[in-house]
Amino acid sequence: MFINKSKTRTLNISLRKHGADILCSEKMGKEKNYHHGVVSCYTHSIAVAKMSIRIAMLFHIKVDINSLVRGALLHDCYLYDWHEP
């Protein structure tokens, strides 16, 4: 999905504005050590947040951007290895 530089800037501003405290938290820092496929959970969660914002912008969906960003960043916060009993 193509998105211009202005919208990319808006994405990054929204991410920092609504998720800075989460991104800087100790728990989120630990997510860098866990993997979701080939990327860290940290990187994956940021990608989910950005894609969620992009979709809302693309389809002109009215959303609570604060809840959208925070929910996307936290969606794997309690990820665990289900292989271990």
C-alpha cells in the first residue's frame, strides 16, 4: 500500500503522541527479545500500529486514534510460549 511522505510523517507523529509511554516502557523493551515469526514482538507491534493507522486513513474510518495505537502496540504484550506447560 503506497502512502506519501506527508502521511508517513503523520503516522510517526501519531505513534509517538499516543504510544510513547508504551514504547519507552520496560515491558515493551523486553519485547525486543521475543520474536513473532522473523521479527521481534516490538517491531511487529509497531508495524501493526502503523498499518492500523494506514487502514483508518485509507478508508476514512473515524476511529479513536489513541485507543487504536495503544491497542495495536499492546496486542501481543502478554505473548507467551504456548509450547511450555
